[in-house]
Amino acid sequence: MISPSSNLSSAILISFLLTILHFLSLSPTSKATPTYSAILCPNSSTYSPISAYDTNLNYLLIALSNADPDGFFNYTAGKGLPDPSYGLFLCRGDLSSAACDDCVTAASTEVLRRCPQSKSASIWYDECMLRYSDTYIFSAVDMTHNVMLPGAENVTEQPGQFTESLRELMGELSTRASLKNQPGDKKFATGEVKLTANQTLYGLLQCTPDITSADCSRCLTAAVSNLPNCCEGKQGGRVLYTSCNVSGYISPEYAMHGQFSVKSDVFSFGVVLLEIISGKKTNSFYNPDCVENLLSYAWKLWKDGTPLDLMDPALEGSYSINEVNRCIHIGLLCAQPNPDARPSMTKVVRMLNSYSTMSLPQQPAFFARSRTTSSTLQGLEPDRPIDKPMTLPVNEESIAELDHR
């Protein structure tokens, strides 16, 4: 990675950035949200229309759809009555409340269409997971079934290093996610590791927060161990359980959607831009304020109104404040989580060469909050239910009932 020298002026910086732009594609891409991933309909038991369970299930889904979303919620409809229905949802740990609400609303409708009259079902989107059952499902790990989604692209550079780096990253993130057991903590972690000069491996793992740290660790270990089975030779993959999920990919879009695009290059350019300004590499960046990477730190400074604190101290007095502020602004625009929101490289060139008005950036992809961190993924055939048994046993231990969280 290139580090700026103490003699680098802002004019040279912008000239260098414009040179990089010539090597990046200019095509746009599109991505809809929320994005369906998979459905699981065990078909072990069904209910009749206008039955007690039908009534309770509909009430349950209404309650889930209208819950004040804080990333996780569970509820019992018909508690103490015949045929109660138990349900929960889990949103990706970095998702906004509005996006979580949109995903749960979509899932509540779609799960009935894809699993008609099934007494239990689980549905995954890139943004959330929703599950219901006629048996008690709260506070107990469930590894009865899983869904495995390999990435579409093959690993072309140093596949051995990719596999080993993925294993090490997933192991580290599993530990971080499972050890989050304080009230209000999300059992959720993201991280990254540099593979080559041009490739970074990203990972995200998450458990439902109602299970114990030990059960979260056991679930994540099982999920990680299945990554080679589903995704050998691919640029990553995802393994989904109802109690946890893991994802590891070369690009942030892969980690969230299993998709690589031109806008992945835009994201990479934004990261490079912030690295040049700060004189630090994102994968080796350290900040004591519980903020875990360069993107997180740049975003925090931006929100605090002190973006120039990101600047390499060696450049003190050798740059234009307005131009550096503009470059940081552009870097954050390029690193937005929604590929559609990122500017095209043609627009980046115009922004670097002028003082036109720019939109406000969104929170960067893989933004790491204090003591919490990122999850999710792409899809199967749109209407194909799946039921894949696991060889690991289900935890039968009953834990105290939790009706809502």
C-alpha cells in the first residue's frame, strides 16, 4: 500500500487519485432490498385454515411485523391457550431500524406464501431471518438444519492462502461474537484480512442473542466447519442456521449479497483514498476508542465534524483544508454499503476536479460500532424449499422462557 510522504501536496494527491481512476470501470450496477436468500419448510406438520394455530400464527406475524425493531425480537401468540405459535426475527447487526422493519415485514408475508400451512418455517433475507414454530424455540440453539450458499466466482489467486486466511478469520470472529454476553450486546462480529495487494477478505458472523455464549460458539463452529463443504474453490460463501450464520468473501458485496460488481472497485477506491490521506492501512489500523478499522474511524470523525483529524500528521501545513475535506467526503461516498448509492468513477473524477455539491455519505460498509460489529448473504432458486439435516445433535436443554426482547 502506498503511504504519503511528508512532501506530498494536496495537488499531487488529487493527481495521483485521478491516475488511479483510469484503471477502474465506469459501468453502473443495481441491487434491490430486501433480498431473498433461502427458505426452509420442514413439512413435518401442517395446520388447517381457520384453526386455532392459523389464528395464532397470523397474530404472531402481525406482532413481529409491528415490533419496535432493535435487531432481535421474539414473541408467543396464544400463550396459555391451545396451539400457541412461537416466533422470532434477527436482523443483520449493522442494519438500521427502518431497514430491519422493512425486511421483517417482507419476510412475514413471504414465509406464508412459500411455506403454506406449515407449522414451522424459517426464511432468510440478506438483511434478516424470520422463524416460527409450534414448539418452543427461544433461548436454545438449533442446528437441526442448515442452508449453504457458495459464492459464484472461483478463487483465481493463491487459493491455498485464501482457504487458510478464511479459516483464521472465521475462528477469530467466532470468538469475538460468542463472547458478547452483556445485556444489550449483539452476538455479532465482522473483520477483514489482506490477501494480496489488491484483495481483502471480509467476514461476518452472528448468533441470535438469546442463546448462551457456549451455544453461540458451538453453532458458529459448526457453520464455519461447513464452509469448505459448500464453498471449496469459491471466493467465499455463507452457511445459515436458525441460531447463527457465517459469511466470508473477498468483497463486501459478497459478504452481504454474494455479488461482485464494478461498484466493488468503487468501494476499494474509497478505502485506498482514506488510506492515502491517513497514511495508514485499514487492516492494520488501531484506535483505542473501541472503533475497529479505518472506515469506522473516518466515519466517526466525519459525524463529529472533525474529519481533518484523519490526516497524516506528517502532512501538517502542506495541504489545502478544503481539498482534503473533499477527498475524505468522496472516500466515504465510495465506501457506502449500498452499491447503488456509490458514485460512478466518472462522477468521482468530476467531484475531484470541481467544487460541485455532493450528497451526504451513508454509514460505511462494515462499520464497526463500539463493542459491536457485521452479517449476511445471496440466494437459492427463488421457490425452492430446502431441508438439509445436520449430523450435530440439537441441544435439548430447556432454558427460561423469553416472550419478547
